[in-house]
Amino acid sequence: MFDNVDDMHAIAISPSDSADLTWTEHPDPQLEPGHVIVDVAATAINRADLLQRRGLYPPPPGASEVLGLECSGVVSEVAEDVTAWAVGDQVCALLSGGGYAQKVLVPATQLLPLPEGVDLLAAAALPEAACTVWSTVVMGAGLRQGQVLLVHGGGGGIGTHAIQVGKALGATVAVTAGYENKLAHCRDLGADITIDYKNSDFVEELRKATGGHGADIILDNMGASYLDRNIDALADDGQLVVIGMQGGLVGELNLGKMLGKRACVSAAGLRSRPTTGNAGKAAIVEDVRARLWPLIAEGAVTPVVHAELPITEAVRGHDLLNSADTVGKVVLTIPR
């Protein structure tokens, strides 16, 4: 994928010190059939980047070793077999890696046009959250008007996006967060029920707020530590979708509770999905463009960006993502 070294730069992780993220010369990506090359204007930080930096989340086979699961920028090269995109198009892209760089190779089917009303830098905060939330909550769980959606980690990039999608589709949205400033931002975005998980039991609070109904769909970033209580929080015929492991990898499910509620539990990663196929990234991106992008153009869903930093401050950006003060995404801007 990478050949001759020239003046392109990217973030490199020091093999001796993962705390060190260095902006350094890096091989240019080489154009492949079915792909385009994007001159990157900005990328956004995801928790997967923090895990990869620590050696805990390697990229899928064939993907760039460079951090970065999304970007925005301008198309600079187009393979001969690609007809949907042209040099000069402003885009954002879902990546398997490579966003922390001046150039990135992208499958043409994983590009999205710059949404109407969103500037080029802010657009970098959209692809990963948009494709994660839409593929799980809408395409997978089938969220519809009148349902109750519970979002754990409401103040994060995924959470702030999920709140807006839920409200745009007519759901009642409940969120958990550990700080009042994050809960306040969630309310500003439209969340109907906000729960401080540090000082209250989210299962009990959700039941009170919904008249005992619970959540029809739960979007969970915690994993093992929340499994049992999430089942308690589900409504009959409810669906729990696990997208993160911040609370551990291995947990136990009470099958008796699940059978009693006819509950469904699924786990859904995005990075490891194939490009093509019914569950592939291309299909998700196509549906996002067709059904979510109009909501963004209407202003019903907007990227929530806490800070924009130069790529040379990537370490500070990673620290910000873990800060109690950060709401939404942290964007890293890339020099041309």
C-alpha cells in the first residue's frame, strides 16, 4: 500500500513509548482500483485510537497502521474504475485506519459528500459516529417513533450523535453520564431523561421516568459491567446493542431474564466489517447518505465538536477525550 517516501507526514507511534505521537515523514499512499486518495483536512479522535496507541486494538488486515478512523478533506486522485467521485470533491470518509496523515487511501464506497451546512473541518467528526449509530440503532434495531432509546455515555461523540438521531426519529431519549455539565449538554441536544450514573441507579431512574416501561433499545459502550443491569432496564421485546468494552470484555447474561422479556442482545463493531456485502461498510455508508444526510442538511443532526487542535497536538487531544469537561468530538486539523 505504501511505496516511495516523499514529503507526506503522518502521526507515528513510538515503538518504545506509546505516549509519544510524532508528526513525521511517512510514505505516500498509492492509488488502487476502486479507491480514491483524499488530501486530509481534519480527522477526529475515537476511543479506538487510544486503544490502538496502547497496542490493544490493532488495525484489520490490510489497513493502514496509522491511527484515524475518519476524516474530511478533498479528493486528489481517483482510480480509473471509480465514476462517482472526481478530483476536487469535498468529502468525509469512514476509514479502517490512516486518518492521522496528510493523505489517505479510501475505498470509493466509503466516501460521503460534505453535508450541506457543515464546514470541512467539522465534517471530520461525522463518519464514525454517524455510521456506528445509524447501523446499530436504525438499520439493526429499527428505532421508530414512540420508542424509548437509552444511550450510555451520552456526552461522548457517539452519545451526542445518538441523542440527535433518536429525537429526529421521534423517540424518547434517555442518557447516562457521570458529570452534570455533560448531562446539561445532553438536555440541550434534546435528551428527555438524563441520569447521573455515579449518584443514582440508571435502571431505577429509567423505570420511574418511563412509568415502568424501560428502554426499547439500549446503545451500550460499557460491555461486561453493565450486562445484567441493561437487561433489567430493557422493556419487553427490547434490544441491547453493545458497541464498547469500557466496562470489561467478559460478563454473564441471565437467560431467565432474557426469556421473560423476549430480549435480544447483540454486539456490533464497525471497524472490522468488510467493505462490501449486506452488512458491509459500503451498505452502511449508502444508507447513511440516503436517510441520515438529509437530517443533517435540515439541521436536525449536527456534529458536536468540543475542540479543534493541530495534529501536532494529538497527545493533548487524546487527553482531552478522557476529560470530564469534553462533550462530543475532538478534531485534529492537518496542514497541507
